[in-house]
Amino acid sequence: MSSTLKKAIIPVAGLGTRLLPISKSIPKEMVPVVDRPLIQHVVEEAIAAGLNEIILVTRGGKSAVEDHFDSHYEIETELERKGKTALLEALRAIAPPQLKVTSVRQDRALGLGHAIYCAAHLVNADEPFAVILPDVLVKTQPGVTDSNNDLKWMVETYQATQAAQIMVEQVPLERVNQYGIVDCCGSEPEAGQSLALKGMVEKPAPEEAPSQLSVIGRYILPGEVMQLLAETQPGAGGEIQLTDAIAALIAKGSAVEAYRMSGRTFDCGYIQGWLQANTVLGREAGLID
Ligand code: G1P
């Protein structure tokens, strides 16, 4: 029996070139979506799924991301003095007492697989962990509470079955070359369900894609993936790919499943997607018409 799932690795070392010039001197993870930075939405998603140990894989120049989860004595004292209790509570809720945030550095941009491997010493060999890519916001459908988010279902499915869970959604054929694409032997899981995976390939050409089910950026993985990452050679784009380590896990005979999300995604890693997230979620929050 492997240990409980409580850690989520969030890679935040990217340069954010698709968000320039916004991300020139602020980390892309600090760009606001409605009323809070992108990273706060993502950490809230992790907390709602019961993942309270966050490992940020970061780089120089991005300390604002870590600072956001630190207490801010000056502001807090000032709010207390002025009796602005609601604001003070909202500020403190960013880092509730159960949340533990650790950070490690990725010294070279060698790919997502390399970024995750930078946290290998913080995960036990038999300890499962989540990976959350912060560019993509995964939100529940309107009316569904955050405590029923897709990541939580993936955590619960893993705890019950010990099968790794990879969140997927359908993409148009012309966009399969931008994502990891899964092979479910011609079948497709229903929304909110998981189905065994036969393989996974990073950014295939449309004519070679095994399906149109793309990897969104939410994974629940067994600890042994770290060892596989150590052995993974550069793949698509000359980078060490997490997808290739997961494909090796499947080839070893470990259970890996595609989880079809039931919520909604907003890709905030590029301008249009980020604007759309602000428009849709801002309206839902009643902040704009
Ligand atoms: C990464 C993963 C890819 C996944 C994508 C989701 O690619 O390697 O498998 O589909 O995130 O956003 P990147 O966007 O870093 O190129």
C-alpha cells in the first residue's frame, strides 16, 4: 500500500513568452484572473482536492510567486488597525494553516519532465504525487462547488484503485500537435470517468495522433515516475518530456488511466485564453455585465 496523496508539484519556472509583454517583469503565474493571481486559483484547486503540500519548481526572478503564499506583516497590521476584518480574513485564507509551500529551483530549461524531476528528492519512492500545470485553469461548471472539482475525483480514484490518473479533454485534430495525446485503444472515457491507457505521445502530427484526447495538465502519478524521469532521454522539441516517462510507466505494465474532465478549462498561458477566463469568470462573479 503506497502512502497518502498530499503533494502537488507545480512547475512555475517558464518564461511566459506567450504572455509578453505582460510577463516581462512579473511572473506569468502572477497575472490576475478576475480578482486573484492565476497561481492562487491553481493552489485553491489543489487545496479543494486535499493536496496541501505544494512544491513550486521555480527559477530566479520569480520570487513573487512564493511571496504570495507568505504572510505580509505590514498589510495585515494595517488592516487589523483599520478594522478591515473581511479583507484581512481573505488575505489570510490565501495560505490556510494546513498549506505547506516548498520551492526548488530548475536551473536550466530542459523541459517539463526535467522540471518535475527537480522535486524528486522531496517525494518518497513509494509516494504518489500530483502535477498541476498552472497555465490552464480548470474550473467546475457553474453551480458545482469547488469541493467537487475534477482533481479531487482523480485523487479519490487513485486512492481507490492505485491507477495513475491523467486528465484529458477533446481537442480539434489540427491542434493535437500542441499537446500530449493519449491512446485508449479507440475508446473514450465518459465525462467524470477514467479508462485504461495503452500509450501516450507528446505533440504528435495529426496523421499520427492515436486520438484527439489531449492531456490538460493535471496528473496523479506514482512515486516511481521519478526514477523513470531520471532515465528519460530528450524527446519532442529536444526536451525531457513527462509524457515519455508516463509512456514508460505504461510499458512497464503499471495501471495508468485517462480521466475525462467534467469541468471547464481556460488556457491562461496566452492572451486570448487569459482574456476569455477574465470575461467568463468575471461575469459569473457578477463583477462585469
Ligand atoms: C505540456 C505537456 C503536454 C500537455 C500540455 C498541457 O506541454 O508536455 O503533454 O498536453 O502541457 O498544457 P507544453 O504546453 O508545456 O508544451
